[in-house]
Amino acid sequence: MHIDSFFACSNSSFEEAEFIIFGIPFDATQSFKPGSRFAPTAIREASWNLENYSLYFDFELEFAKICDAGNVNVDGNFGRVIGNVGEFLSKIDLNRQIPIGLGGEHIITYAILNSLKEKLDLNEICYVVFDAHFDLRDEFDDDRFNHACTTRRIFELGVGDIIQIGIRSGTKEERLFAEEKGIKFFYSWQDFDEILRETKRIVGDRPIYLSVDVDVFDPAFAPGVSTPEPFGLNPIVMLKFFEAFSDKIFAVDFVEVVPDIEKITPMLVSKLIFEFMASKMPKRP
């Protein structure tokens, strides 16, 4: 078996692809464990260990058109990163292509959504984020574009609804802000089937932007993250979420992975990407 520097099942040109995988290796503000700039490369490497067939969704990924478009340039300050992300995303046709972003720290999600507002009305979508943390601070470490401020900045973009799943850490001020502003959040200890039912009610027929901060999972499953938090989710719940909502998800990102020496966490994210793509595809006879 050989290992290349692109995602293992990448088999298509950019123009013809149904799925566009791209990295944003930016981690300038991480406050505990740095290193998520190395995650896109580690996730790609891990993908070569996986079978292209999804047992759960009964789909061979060789029948999907997948392009690994490489990394967005993140040299310079975050303003320049936002511009580079916008330039990259301007080439994607959201009517037929699904962007899959690889962070990098969580603030890269803001860069993506801020760019997508040129292509769609953010007020008409739902932003669903799996995260251990509220990320609703107005600023952190004197920076309004800190990873701890991501959902606050996205709220200010005017998305239709925000749904946070897996929360188990934050300040009282953040919780009160969420309650006051109508941001729906679910704790990691709540029944996941109930979370799915309530999420379906809120989402209705609207499209979903999905962001997965990998620290939403318990450190037993994902030790390689920037800010690990005990009492997390079992990643098996993502299969249920994909099954319930894949037809509505028009873009997704995976963020905050800091590659661990045993490659456990990059492997998990690679598997989630495989399963997400399989969940979007129609079953073959």
C-alpha cells in the first residue's frame, strides 16, 4: 500500500467533483494545545488506512466524484485568510458541489460562512455545530477572532438558526447569551434521540451548514484536539446525524484536531468524512 499527500478516495477533477475537500491550516489563536495547522495533512494520511466501502450506508466511494483541492494559503493575518478562503470558495458551485473543510482552529468556520454569504442568504440556513464549548465570548486574549469566539461571530453574520450539540463547557455569561438570543443548545449528557427530534423540528426544510469541532467527542475517542473536555459524545452518534440530515447538509467542516502520536483522532475524522460522503449518495443496486 502507498500513501500520497491527498485524500485517499480523491478521483475527480475540481470541475466535475461532487465533493471538494480542502484544508485551512490556520491555528494562530489556539489557547491550550497548538498544532491544528498540521491536521489537514494528518487527516489525509489517515484516509489511506480506510476501506472505500461504507458498511453503514452501503456505498462504494469509488462511485462518488471526489476532489482534494489542497490547502488554502494561510500566510499573513486572519483578514488575509478570509480573503483567500473567499477566493477559493468562489470557484465552487453549491448547487452541485459540497465543500468539506479541514481545519485548522474553529475560527476558520467563520471565514467559510462569511465567504458563502456571497452565494446564499445566510438567514435561510441553519448552522449546526457539534462542540464541547459555547464559543460565544465576544473576545478572548484580546482577539475577537479567537477560536473561543467562533459561534459569536457566526451569530453576528445573521444565520437563520444556530443549534449547538454536545455542549459541556463555557461561562455562565455565554449560557445566558445563548438563552437570550435564541441559540438552541444541547448538553452532551442529553438523550441523543431527543436531540435529533428537536433538531428536526427546528431545521424543518432549511439547508444545514454543519461544523464539527472534534473536541465534542470524549477524549477517549479523540485525544488529539486543542482543548479536550471530559464527558463527551461517542462518535457513533454522527452516523445517526448523517442518516437523519445528510440530504440537508450543503457544506461541512471538521476543526480543532491536533494530531496525536497514535493517529487516533485524524483517523476518526477521516472515517467521518468517508461516512458523510457515503450518506449523501443514492444507494446503488
